[in-house]
Amino acid sequence: MSSQTNNDQFKLENLFNVKDKVALVTGGGSGIGLMVTQALVNNGAKVYITGRTQEKLDRVVESHGGKNTAGEIIPLTADISDKESIKNLYAEFSKREQQ
């Protein structure tokens, strides 16, 4: 293996490649969660975002998702401070991402 080929593995696009990966971002409707969502979706990830307010999540999909992104944003309403809500989130996520 040539040294150039060996160096290719350390290129930024190879080290931090999220294309075709699946992510779950809690609090994806605002703040740091929104920034993480933007970074992932613009680099090709399928990103599930959670939050307590469906309308807020839908606004994120409208403003940061769509045809101009390499990935996809999927909103799932959940309150991660509530165990029952976490169970429901797990069930819904598992149903959509069977592997």
C-alpha cells in the first residue's frame, strides 16, 4: 500500500463520514440539538429528532430538511424525562429502523 493511499483514510471526509448513517438526536428542535441535526443531515445522515412539541420539530424539518440537504430529518415527539415516553420512542424507532 502506498503512503498516499494510507493517508487517504485520514481525510476529513473519511474520518467523519456520516453519509447513510442513522442518528437519534434528543432535543433536536433547538439549541445544540438543532446544530447537531444540521451538521448530520447536511452530511448525508438520516436524523431522527425528538422533542416534546411536534410543531417545533415540524418547523425544523421545514426549515432545515428537504431537497437541499444530503440526508433526511424525521421528527418523533418524545419527552425523555418520562420513562413511558422513552419506551414509546424506543418502540417507534425500532419499528422504523429494523436491522
